[in-house]
Amino acid sequence: MTSFREILIATEDALVEANIYCGHGFDSAHDEAVALVLAAANLSLTETGSEILDESFPNEAESTLEQYVQRRCQDREPTAYIVGEAYFGPLSFICDRRALVPRSPIAELVEKGFDPWLTSASPEVIVDVCCGGGSLGLLANAVFPEALVVLSDLDRSALSLAADNRQLHDASVGLIRGDLLSWLADESTDVILANPPYVDAEDMAALPPEYLHEPQLALDGGADGLDLVHSLLIDAERTLKQGGIMILEVGNSLEALDAISAHLSPVWVELAYGGHGVAILTKTDLSIWRGMTDNLGSRVGV
Ligand SMILES: C[S@@+](CC[C@H](N)C(=O)[O-])C[C@H]1O[C@@H](n2cnc3c(N)ncnc32)[C@H](O)[C@@H]1O
């Protein structure tokens, strides 16, 4: 008999030897090995404890695990795509190549109910723009079940995964295919969750191979990473209610966002669970920025 413990050690060794890159929801080769071994044996990651370690690993799961390890080590596929599932905050989601593997650090702010950033205690309308598989919006729906939550993306494949996840969680959220916030009414929204593609050209050229399995539309943010962010800022100002906020993730493109204008003042959030480049922009901040930009534009005749 080969125990789960032995199989786990061998799998972790293989992942370490292959020098896998952990950037897709797992912090270590050990955690990825646990996910692969349990999935191969058809066991749940959240419901299986360490008591299994000395049990026998099922013979029939061995070839499945072999294929999983090959896909992870040779093909460099993210573990979440291989096992078809991603854990995000307290929830799990169906995860496949239709959308980015969920990992946004915005989750931390959603779980904290947007405290201390939102003045109203209970938002009525929350929009997850660039929703991918819908993880942020569905998490928001779990925290604020009374709110109207809308998930939106341009990509039909991503939206079909969001629809599957909506069904998985039996959630009453809206789904809209649209270009950024162009479809959203003026002064309608309390919270915009925005994790757009924001990888700049330099980082795109240096991405570890794991990221090449994800849709390019989900990552590529153009030369400085902010191709879509300019429109988002303008439309967030238009669509947020007074007192509303946009939580915007731009990752490594945070310096480019700071450099947009002296009149735009994103507040960078300190994230307790890791990550960086998450900004809070209030309706008021955005209105001041728009006002200054319009003034400058009219003074120089543009
Ligand atoms: C970084 S992914 C974020 C996915 C999801 N929010 C998450 O955190 O996992 C960016 C998403 O933006 C979508 N996207 C790209 N361009 C868009 C556009 N012009 N309008 C709306 N969505 C767009 C992509 O299809 C992709 O799903």
C-alpha cells in the first residue's frame, strides 16, 4: 500500500523540482500538492482532514494524479484549472480557462463589508465590472444578500462561467454583457468592484508560463497597464451615487495610476492578507478630479 502521506510527499517534491510558479490562489507547492492529490482521489479539500494521511491512496486515482502532475509541471497549467475549482474567501467557485483564476485581494475588503471605506452601512447596488467568473460579485452577494448585485464582463466565455457560478451558489445576481461601465445608469451605484486587465507591457512580456493559460483579455492592460482604467474612472464618476466608492485593483500599475493626475487621489489600501495595488476612489474624489481635468482642458482649448 502507498499512503496519502507518501503520495503527497512525492507530489510536492515533483512540483518543487519543476520549480512551479505559485501565483494562482495557492501560496506554496505543498498547498498545490494537497489540492492535486485530494482532487485525484475525488476528495474535498475543505472536508478532508489530516487523519487521511496514513490511509491507502486509491490505486485507481494514481493515473489521474500522474496526469495532473504532468499538466502542472510540464504544461504549467494552474492547479485551479486542473482541479476545476478555486477557493476564494470562504467560498469555492467553478474554475476553468473561460476566465482568470480568482485571486483578487479585493476579497478582503468585501469580506469586511467595505468597512471603513463606505459611509452607508448597507449598499443597495453593487456592480462587479470585469467580473470574469464572478467571484468578487458573488462574494459581495453573500456578504450583502439584500443588495442588488450585478456582474458584468465583455467576454461571453467569462460570463458563461459567471452564470455557472451563480447557479452553483443559487445566487440572485444580475449578469450583463457590456463594455466596462458604459451600460450603467448615472448615479445608480453604491460600490463598484473593478479588477480590470492591468498588466503593463513590460510585465506581460515577462509573465511566468502559468499565466499564458489565462485569457489574454483578462490580463493585458496596454503599455502602462491603464488602457481601460481611464474609461473606468470617468464612468465611475458618472455612475456612482453620492457617498459611493470604486474599489479598483491595478497591481503593479499603481505608480502609473498615481501619475495620471495630481488631482486624482487614490487611497492605497493596506491589505492584511497580502497583495498590493488596490485603491479606493470616492465619488467626491472622482468629481474633483473630473472638475479639474475639464477646467484644464477648456483652458488649453481641448
Ligand atoms: C483581471 S480579470 C478579472 C476577473 C475577475 N474580476 C477576478 O477578479 O477574477 C479582467 C476581466 O476583464 C474583462 N474585460 C476585459 N476588457 C473588458 C471590457 N472592455 N469591458 C468589460 N470587461 C472587460 C476580461 O474579460 C476579464 O474577465
